[in-house]
Amino acid sequence: MSSSVSERLTRFAREWSARGAPGEATHEAKRLLLNQLKASVAATDREAVRLLHEWARPSDPVSGGAHVLWYGTRTDPERAAVVNGALFEVLDFHDTYIPCFMHATSAVLPAVLAQAEVGGQSGAEVVTALTLGMEVELAVATMLMPTGYYRGYVPAGLTGGVGAAAACSLLAGLDEERMRNALGIAMCTAFGLYVSVGSMTLSYITGATARSGLTAFALAERGFDAPPTAFEGDKGMFVTHTDEDAAKIEGVLDSLGSTWRIHGQSYKTVPTETITHPAIECALELRARAGGREVKRMRFAVQPIVKEIVDERWERFGVPSTELTARFDLLFCAAAAWERGRFTLAEMQEPAYTDPAILALRERSELVPDPARESFDGCSLTVEFTDGSTETSSVDAFLGSPGRRMSDAQLSELFRTSAGELLAPGRADAILDATWGLEEAPSVHDLMSLATLARDDGGGTP
């Protein structure tokens, strides 16, 4: 390898920024931005977010700075990035890049929005930076996963800061050396342990990773340096964070600009973990034709790693006792969907996770590994009823996954539904117009002003 990994990633991002990223890729970046607004609009009352917002709120009014989404609070960019990252994470309603087990947008976008607010870059520059920052992040993740995940790291915790640093560097127009240093700083300071799942700390990791990337950029802009071989060097990121074959690195780098991984995102229709989506779809589809028959047993056939994940969670959490642990229990989520005939935020809150009927059905449900399934975007369900009859349902790709893509219209409607009565009349449609039209906007300021729960019908910034 004649150039280091950080140098080649920098060169890729700068070259495509100069020539213009493909229109299909930048359109996908706008979809992912909207998806994060959908994922976060109902999240402001979650305790983890509330506590982080209290920490981030300045004691005195801040002029300039960046906004915390939905609250409308102005604070310094780093703190805004932390809270916005947690907002994107806490409901688990964001995107997933299934090949790397990660939520790729949640740590890059908060840094991009914060930097764009203070830097005043155009909407087109923001969309391009988000697109290319995510490509850098996903390239690094592809080199590190899946064994980085198996080691116990949060994939986006390891890689989100690198993507955020790349995106912010593009927005600010850093030269090649300083941008390479920004990526190197982020690589050397990557973090996030997966034991955090089921606690508030997972949301904090996402926000802190966004801040880490923003800080890496800000330091590099001032001349702070990093080792050129921060990724592949002795005791660098690759050696310390993964068990992948080093031969993989060259293939990933060679694919930059020809394979656009941003198109591999899965979008969620319900606010819970990705591995639960095909199971919930199967349960709701089969329930609709069950004709009121009583369930004796439910059996889900899933990709083997899904069973491993669920079994490990059960060993750690046991019966769900909070919304956070209910969200990460596939069998609970499927049982709740069957018993309630729907799956919404209410199905992960008390009294749902203490409902005897849901918990009893969970106990009568099981997972069996299906080696024929190569990904966890599908599963099959067999239900045995007390009258001796059985029914089956199968989903090969849940709605929103790359194999069953959600349309722009469906995504827009899902945002409207998620916003519900939270926004002032007409505000959801104004946000949709601002998001889809972001590439023509002079800045992100109008979008950020609209993205508030405050009912000032003029859409002004609180």
C-alpha cells in the first residue's frame, strides 16, 4: 500500500467533493437525514436525552452556536452534537447498515449539522459532506466488521467519529494534510462498548462519538497532527479493534467511488432494534389471518447470529424491566405485536412490559437458527394454535431494507406519523419541504429553526 488508509480516504472524499457526489447518493443522504428527524421527534421526553439536555444547556443565553433538535436550545456545537446524537439513538428508530451491524448516520449527522450551523455552509455543501462522510465511515466499518462487533465494540462508536471528522473537514475546506490528520485523530480516539446496550450509555456513546469527530476536525484545523498510519500501523486502529484479515483493506479502498455503501441502509418502520423487524412483520401478518385462534407456541427461524444475540440479552436482562431492555428483546417485541395487534412506542413501555399476557406469550415463543438465512433482514414464523392447527409466515426482507426499499412518499408519511401532534400545524410538511429541498437552500438555518417542538407557528427559532 503506497499511501496510508487515512490518506486514501482523504483523497477519495476531497476528489468527490470537488467533482460532486453522484445524485443518487446525495438523494439517499437527504433520505437518511429525514429518517433521523423521524427517529428523534418523539424522543425528547426520554430520561437519557433529558439528562443530557440539562447538561448541555448553557447557564447564560448563547449567541451563535448550534441548536439541539426539537428543544430549540442553542449551545456550543460539541454539546449540541452530543444531545442530537442521543436523540437519534434513544428510540432505536434510525437506520441500520446490516453488513456492519451499525447505525451509520447517527454519529455523522450531528457533527455535520453543528459545523454547518456555525460555519454557514450551503445546503448543497451539507448534503455532499454528509454523503462522503458516511462513505468514509462505512469503508472503515467494512474493514473492521464483523469481528470488531464480536469483540464487543459499538460499530458506530468506532467509526462514526472518522466519518464525522471527514464530513466536517469537507465543510470547512481543509487541505489534504489537515484532513488526513482529522481522520487520524478520530481513528486514535475511537470508542464504545456494546455492554452499554439496555442502558442510557448507548445513547451517550452515539452523541459522544459525534462530538469526538467534530473535535478531531477542530483540532486538525488548528494544526494538531496524528500518525499517518493511525489505521493500519503497529498498534493502530486495525490491529487493536478487529480480527479481520488485513488483506481486506485494499479491496475496500479500491471500491471507493465505484461501490456506494450509502445505498445499503435499512430504514425502520417501527421504533425498535433491527433484528426484531422481520419477526414483528411476520407476527402481525399471521395474526391478521389467525381468526382469533389462541396461540399455543410461536417458533421463529432466524439467522443464527440473531439467536445468539437474543440469548445473550436474555442472560443479561431476563424479563424486560424498562423500555430500554424491552426494545432489545426480540421475543418480547413479537409477543407484544401479536397481543396488541400493532407495534408502537407504547408496546415497549409500562404497562406493556409487565403485561402478563405478553410475557406469557413470550415464554411460549422460541428462536431456532436457520443457517440458510444469510442476513437478519428476514425470518419465518410458524404458529401452532391450541386447536391443533398451524400457520406460517415468512419475510425475506422487511419493509425499509435494501431488498424492499421504502419510497420517498412512504418515508415522508412515516415522519408525519411519528411527529403526530407534537408539532405545530403545518410544521411537519414545512420540515419535509426543507429537507427534500436542502440542496437548494443557502444554509441549514431554516431547517434547524423548523425542527422544534415549540408552537411558534411562524417557525422562528426559540
